Amino acid sequence: MPDQAQEEKKPPKEELIRTRHKIAIDGSEVAYTATAGTILLKEEDGKPQASIFFVAYTRDDVPDAAARPLTFSFNGGPGSSSVWLHLGLLGPRRVLLNDDRGLLARIEKGPAQR
């Protein structure tokens, strides 16, 4: 079994995980794909320099994806969880909060679904 020092020497890999979903928006069913993965930034010689994690939500039934708008959003780093970007603002589902900012027990449609 390799120790932690040996594990850290392995070069990072690009990886993608895709899941397909459907949601009702104003009475219409919308199919979308959620993709989570890593992209490697490499030096000119091909050596990995950095690994960037991302999440993307794309609508499935679009005839020309190149014509769709694109939004990039970056979180604030340590201590600023990106969960609030996905479940509080940009994702297909949204966590509801009480007036005191405490969590409610249900999830409703996100702004893109209204």
C-alpha cells in the first residue's frame, strides 16, 4: 500500500462525471446534464501545473449549444464554500432560507427555473 508521500507524487488526472436530470419549470419538463470534473493546466512541455475543479449545468435539448449564453462564477476560496453558488444562486435547485438566514426544510426551483 503506497504511503501519502508516494500518492502525492502521482500526476493529477483530468476526470469528468456526468449525471442527467429532469425538472419541471412552469409546467414544462427540462432535461439537463450536471458535469463535475477537473481540468489540468499544463506547462508548454506538457507537465501539469495546476488542477481546477468545476461544475457545469447544461440544457440537453438545445439544437445549437454554441448559441446559448455562458456564465462563469468563481467562489472565494477557503472558508467560502461553493455550495452556496450551486444551492443558493446558480444551480438548478435552490435552498430556501428563513428571514434569519436559517435553513428551511425544503428546496425550491432556482432562478433559472422560474
